[in-house]
Amino acid sequence: MKEQAISRPDDSPRSCPPTEALHSAEVFDGEPGCISQARALADRFLARLVSEWTAVLGTHTRNDLMLAVSELVTNAERYSHGPYLLELEGTAERISVTVYDSSSALPVFYSPDPSRLGGHGMEIVVALCDRLTAERVPVGKRIRAEFILTG
């Protein structure tokens, strides 16, 4: 039996989102400028998520995600003393921001205290995301912040 190619009547872009989550990752060495490079990676990822998955990202959600990326990579840079990996994954319904670093020490979660100097990074991430997990892995630790997109 001969195969027949079937195409849409017009060459319009596909109307439904892809079936696999969008994924982006990059390793950073902790040199000056890495945090801004990580933010730029996240910015490009979010732009692709909107265009390829037709995800609806309000300014507030986008800003929350960018701040979470900043806080997580800042902590990795500050406490791991080695390279770290930023991994982004998303669909039209959810986005996860994951950082792997070489330190096996899990983050400390403090109670909110406006008079405390420093130590607010994880407090901020917890307030921004819908779910946060931190676990030891063979290379050190993995911290994942998950965001549910409400559209």
C-alpha cells in the first residue's frame, strides 16, 4: 500500500499545543554575569512557551517566575562553590524551575522575620511558587519550584 501525505488545507500554524513539555537547560560556572545569563535563559524560555504552547502568562506570573529563577541561582552560586544547572520545563498549565548544584546541604527555611538580615531567598521562593521541593541527589541537591498557570 502506498503511503499518502495528508496536510492541512492551508499552511496555517498548528492550532493545538505540542504534546511534550517544552524544556530548556544550561550549566553555569558561577562566574560574574551568570545570574543575568540565567534570567535571560528563563526569559527566552517563557517567550517560547507563550508562542509554542500558547501559554497565558500575566505580568505578575512572569515576574514571579523571573524572581524565583534569580533567587534559586543566586543561592546555588553562593552556597555550592561549583557549577550548577538551571532546568526549565513547561506546558500551558504549569512551569517548573529546577536548580541542581554540587552542595548536598539542603536549604534552611526560616520563618518570616523582617528584622533578619539575609536568609530571605527561600522564603521568597516559597511565597511565589505553588510547590517547592528540595532533595539530595548524587551530584548534590535538586531544588524545584513549580508554578501552576491559571490563565
